[in-house]
Amino acid sequence: MKVEGVHYRSIWPAADGATVEIIDQRWLPHDFRVARLTSREEAAVAIRDMWVRGAPLIGATAAYGMALHMQKDASNDAIRETWRVLHETRPTAVNLRWAIDDMARLLERLDPGKRAEAAWRRAREICDEDVEINRNIGLNGFDVIERMAAAKNGGAVNILTHCNAGWLATVDWGTATSPIFQAAAKGIEVHVWVDETRPRNQGALTAWEMAGQGVPHTYVVDNAGGHLIQRGQVDMVLTGTDRTTATGDVCNKIGTYLKALAAHAHDVPFYVALPSPTIDWRVRDGVSEIPIEERPGEEVEQVWGTDEKGEIVRVRVTPPATPSGNPAFDVTPAHLVSGLITERGVAEASAQGLSALFPERASLGD
């Protein structure tokens, strides 16, 4: 994807060959800034404090975090400690564990003197694989949008999104946005209802992405989704996911479940776009088995924005004496999901549907 005509990924090796650069998403959509990560600890902070967001990008950042530390200490103890430090940053997104498990398995088989180079190489591969996965998700999701456009005789396909499952949440292309970008590039008329996604307002990132790629869109508050669906102004809901169970339950940003309920009540298709590393083959019941991250209450109590001078400021929106709860995710049961758009095709949201597309991985959950 491009920012003011220049192609960017969300994370990349710096020119010095020893550090990593990221788009620092804390400042978007108000200011585009690049931050440099020089250590495992800085990578952990970037993940925990949401300089980077989105399950695929969290995994890629964790992989580079492992590579950064191997330059300083490539011992077996360092591998285990780095795994622990990175794993503790965000408990819900399964891509993080997938990435650091993958890195640890590779590095533990090698002599310590070869680990740093191998870690950097594998982190780059994980990023390249993510780009290709998301490109293919886009191609498979395009088919869904194309069929909807045909059913509307070429009329605009109205898509409701939740959270940010765009290229900023991955290394490039995005998951839920990839089909949208593919459709727009191929001449299908689309319009995106971008909901704000409180409390972190990741919808503003999706809106920034849509504006950057020239895709027609409208920013709405979270609670407008049900109203729009009820009035027939939404043709499909398309979200991403931070963890999907082997049976098709979907864990995503808080508020996703409400969108799924509204879509189900009005027979509007509810699709989820996901890369296969987001599938947790060990988990079958999302509601009871997936840990839901409880984030700091200040995210609910305060919001970032720009003032009349264009300066980025943070303001409080709640009474100081009022406590705040902040569950970051919810779980949408598989029976509410119309289909799971993966890099290998569109699967039914069920154990049978997922295992048919990924038979070699489904056995891991046995």
C-alpha cells in the first residue's frame, strides 16, 4: 500500500541491518511517524502499548523482537526468556505465539553462532509470507464481492467493517481490507461503512487507509451499525480476527459480536477474513477457552485527537471518580459467521470447513 504515493510496509529492516522500523500507529490518522526498534524490550513495548496493532503485524514484530535479541545473546536461555517476554505482551492474538514458537523451534536446532543470521532471515520470511497470504485472501474475498455486485446489477456493494483489519494491521494488504482493495482496483463499485471501534478508535485507521487508496467510505459511530443493517444499507459485514478456533468461532475486537447479531437478525452475510496462522487448532470453544485481554481503563476514559490548532492532544471523556472496564475482545460463535475467507479459499465456519482447507494443520489440534 502507499502513503502519499510512496509504498510502505508496516514493518521493515532498517538500513543499518541491525534494527527494525515500524509505522508508529499511536499517532495515526493525525500524523505519520516512523519509529525504530533496537531491542527485544522495545519490540515488547511496541506490541503491548499498541505502536503496532493487528494479529499478523504483532506476530511479525515479535519475530523481529526475537531476531533483535539474538544479536546480543544467542544462548538457549536467551531464546526461552525472549519467548516469555514477548508472549506476555498480548495474550489474545494467536499469531504472536505462532511466530515466536516458529522462531524458537528454528533457533534451538542451530549452533548459537548461526542463530542471529537465521533469526533475521526467518523474520523477513514471515513478513513476506504474510504479504502473500493477505494478497490471496484478497483474491478469494474479491470473488464474494464480485458475486454481490452482480446480484445488484453493478450497484455499489456496501460493506460494514469493524476495528482495523487493514494493511496497518498486517505487513501489507490487510485481511478484511484486501478484498475491498482488490475489488476497487478491478472496477467494482464499493462503499465502506467504517465504524469508529471504541475505545481505541481503530476505525480511524481504516478510514485513513481507504482515503489513501481512494476507496469511497463513510465513518460512523459503533452503534450505527445495527441501524444501517436494519435499513438495508449494508450488503455484507467484513471483519478480521485475532484468533479463530478450530471450530470456526471468531475472536475479534470488542463489538464484533454485536455486528454479527444484527447481521444475523436481518439475513446480511457476515464474513471474516483471516490468515491461517490466526487459527488456533488447539481451541474448540472460543467463549470458554480464549483469554480475553483486559486493557487499561484509561483507553476508555481518554481519547486522542487534534485541537483547533492542529496539535495532537488527549482529553478525558468520563468523570474522574468513575471506574472503567475495558475488555478488548469478544467472541462471535461460528453459527453467526457466513464464511471464513482464507488464503486457500472461503471455508464454512466449522471444524469440517477449516480442516478441508488445512488438513495438514487440523491434525495439530488432535
